[in-house]
Amino acid sequence: MDNQSTSSINKARLLSGAANIVRGAAYGGLHGAAAEAVKSFFPEAVKAALILLVVLLLTPMLVFTALPNIMFGFESATDPEIVDFTASAQALDQLYQTINSKNQSIIDQLISSILPGFADGEDPLYDAYSVNQDLNNTNQFWLIAIGSVQYKQDLYTMDESVIDSLLFDKLTWSTSITDRMLSIAVCDLSPEAYMDRLGFTQEEKDWASLLYSVLAEEQNITGEDSGNYNTDYGDISFSGSVDTPVVYYNQTDARWGNKLYGKSGTIGQAGCGPTALAIAVATLTNNKVTPYDVAQWSVANGHRCEGYGSYHSLIPAGGAHYGLNITGIGADSKRLTDALQSGKLVIAIMGPGHFTSSGHFIVLRGFTDDGKVLVADPASVKQSNKEWALGIIVNEASRKASSGGPFWVLSAR
């Protein structure tokens, strides 16, 4: 085959793959785009796929919606193939959202498989056993990325049993028995070790790393935005559209800024999520919960993303736990405007721009008389005292949002 023919075939394949990625992004969100990137380009053309994936993921969702019709001839969003694809992508996304709640049942399954090995017939060789857990070495984003490559992210075959297998296969354990006391230590493998266990080639590892880099969102703050760890910010409040003053907490406050948030990092470094939620809870209820309290709850309930910050699930799950009405409105700017005008608080997860270079939770506390947005930024009193154009907030809201984000409306019950 001559070079011209080969080039034509490659271009056709590239366009076909691009169509799939666009369709995945338009109707399956970030996970859908990642799915189609893997299916369309694996295992070749990594560089081309990366360019397409990144460019398309940074394109506004309005363009995502239009591109299938404009560029690739899809008739409409009611096309049976697209409807089926959408349903499969949404179902897979819902399964990924259950990962944290599945961990304990998966560990129980592992323990049940270990215990029979410590028995003489029907008689156990131990009087009691203990289980020590050390998890989160492979976070949720890595699990999604590795699963995408392991199963070529086939949306039509990935189901709950596949997610369970991914969770089970990343576990490793050791045992010891002393004076008839059986000790079981369970931990999860690092991403590299997990991929080695699955027999990934270097190319497959590169794919997983590529997808992880797209999914991951670092919420750690540094430099000028890092606050002052020696400062007790005391009792600060702001006025806004809500009936009562908005309680303000800073994540670097001397009272909790240096306390650990999970196993790595402090509240001051990575606790914008717990701090934003604490602001909302303390403002809207009689519970003067602190960022430290919320951080502890977040870790205990699987919402801490070690090394990065908090999973977006912290906001809806934590809001419900602390007795708030909470509604994820996605990136709907009209519903956002209506919520702020009606005196509700909104937690937003922001992407790169004025508030962060990667990801950062802030609280939107209302409008000024001339339509500017007022905020409570957990990392900056200075930013909290500014007035912001609504367009900045909407345009810089994270495009990686999950769990109903990037905007969550909160009100008292």
C-alpha cells in the first residue's frame, strides 16, 4: 500500500475516532469522552488521541452538543444509537459514583476468602481476628483510568461486576497469627503496582496515565493563595443575599490549617472542600461545624482524594449529612442566577482562572445591586472581599465536575 493510501486511511480513522470522542463527550460527559478515546485509538496514535481528547474536553458543552450534527452527520439526540450510548455512559458513571460505598463489602468478601485458610477442617485456628485497612493508594481517578484501559471502556459490557473486580483486584494483604489471634492487614496497590499485576504493557500504562491526567483535579493551594498559617481568623462573617450573615472560614486558619486531611496533606493545603461545606452548614444551620469537623467526616466516609483534595461527592453527601437541602444544577447559569437571587448559597468547584490553577471549591453568597457575584473563598479573604462578574464564575467553573456539579444549591431544611 502506498503512502498516500495509508495517509488517507489514517485520516479517515482519525476523523472516525474524533466523531466517537465528540459523541462520547456530548452525551456521556467526561467519562464518555475518555471511553471513546480508548476505544477509537487504542493502542495506536496516542499523541493524536491526546490532542483530540484535550481539545474537545476544553470546548464548551454547547459546542459538544452541536458538533455531532455539524461535523459528523448525527441526525439528532433522539437517534437510537446515541440514546443507547447515552444510557450506557450514564449507567457507568453511576457505577463509578458507588466506588466509595463498595469498599467495605469488597474487603468483607476478601476476608471471607482468607479465613478458610486458617482452619483445621471446621475448627478455626484462631479465637479472634482483626483487620487493619490502609486504602486510597490508588484513588478513584486512577481506578477509572485503569479500568478504561483494562476493559477498553466498552460501555456495553462494563457493569457492576466489572467495577467489583477492579476494586477486588487492586487489594493486597498479609496475615500473621500469634496466641490464636489472627491479624489481617489489607491495603490497595499503588497505580504502578496495580497495572503490573494486571499485566499492562508500557503503552497501556501510558494510556492510563493520559486518562488520569485528564480526570484528576488538584485542589492543593500554594504560594500567594496559601493564606497565613499563623493567623487565627476569628469570627468573620459577610453579608449577602441570605437572611443571615455568611460565616467565613479560611482553610489555613491556625486552629485547623496544619491538621492532617486524611493521610497526606493538611486542611490548609487541600481542605477547600470541607471548608466550603463548613461555611454553608455554619451559615444555614445552628450547627457551628468547623472545617476540621467536616474534614474528619469526609475522610471517614470516603470523600477525601489523597494527594489532590476532595471528590466532588463530598458536597451533596456532606450537605445531606449535615441537614441541608442540596441540589446539583450542573452548569446551568439560569438556575444558578435564580438560586442566588432567591437568597440561597451555592458551592462551586472552580477550574483554572482567577481562583485556582487547577481546582478549588468556593461559596457563592449572592449578588450585589449591580449584578456582581459575592463569594466566600476558603483560601483568600482578599478574593472574598471582591465583586465578581457572573461570566467569570460561569466560564471558570470546572468542566470536570461530577456528582451534580460544578454548582450545588444549598438551603436550610
